[in-house]
Amino acid sequence: MADKTNKFEDNKPGKFYVDKECIACDACVMSAPNNFYMDENDGHSFVGKQPISDEEIEQCIEAMEGCPVEAIGDDGGDGE
């Protein structure tokens, strides 16, 4: 389970985030390409844009459920 106290600083504020357990597998970027981005220099993904549509929310949930190391979190609120 992702830990919001261990999330990357480059996540955009909001509901979804990626924590430091990320192994840069790219699965989240493939599932939700409008919302997850890869930091090629540091080797991890992050939420570059919080979802704004139902489709994006579904894709982010799919990314979270498909994360092999459970590095994607949904804090259930606005994440602030």
C-alpha cells in the first residue's frame, strides 16, 4: 500500500500520488498517459496531472490497481 508520507515531491497536489517504492516499470504511464509521467533522470513515475474526467479517474484507478509494487496511492481526498 502506498504511503503518502513517502510520496515524490513532483506529484501534482490532489487525490492520486506515487510514492518512493516506484520501480519505474511504466505500467501506470501506459494505463493513464494523461496523468502519469516518467522522470527519466531519477527513474520513477509521478502524477503530473490529477484526473479531471470520469475516464481519467478510471484510468488512474486502473493504474493504481495494476502497480506491481503498490506505489500508487489514492488518499480519498484532495491530497492537500
